[in-house]
Amino acid sequence: MKNVLKVLLCSAALLGMQAQAAATELVCELGQRMGVRGDQALDNSIELIWQGQRYNLQRVATSTGANRFEDSVSGLVWIGIPAKGMLLDARHGKPLANECKTTEQGRPASNKKMR
């Protein structure tokens, strides 16, 4: 019983640390901004911070390998690939934000002269 309690306490501590992890800020087309908390490549859910609201999105399997997360309550759909991400409104069938990238992804390539 002691070992089960230890596992539960460790799991709760890890979940607490994950909940407190800083959100990655993304900048999208037209200057839109959002935050994503969680590892899109590994986690089954992420927290999306959009227009001052927090949304919990659950992973949905895809055949393409893209990371797709949905919130059935709000209708938000996040699709992430290594180069960028996009946020969709599934209820109204329209994109909300496109070309969303971290500041590192958004940096232009340095101009190196070819020899």
C-alpha cells in the first residue's frame, strides 16, 4: 500500500509541475498571439490560451502525422506541424489563426553568401 501511495503522490507532483509549466508563446499571421502549454508531440492534451481564455484540447489521431487537438465544448481545433500551426473554428468552419510560430521559428534565415 505504501508503494501505491508513493506512486500517487509522485504522479500528483508531476501533474502539478506540468500545470505550472510556462506556455510557449506563438505569433501568427496578422499579429495574432496565443500560448500553448504542453508537449504537442507527446501529450494527449494541451492547454491553449486564445484571446484571454484557456481551453483544454484533446489529441485526435490523424493519418498524416500532424498533431491535432480538439475542444468539443468550444469547437476549437489546433493542428500543429513542425514548421507552424493553425487554429480552426470547427463550429463555423473557418480558420481563426494561421502561420503560428514560436519566435525562433519566425526568425528569417541568415543571409550567407554562397561560395
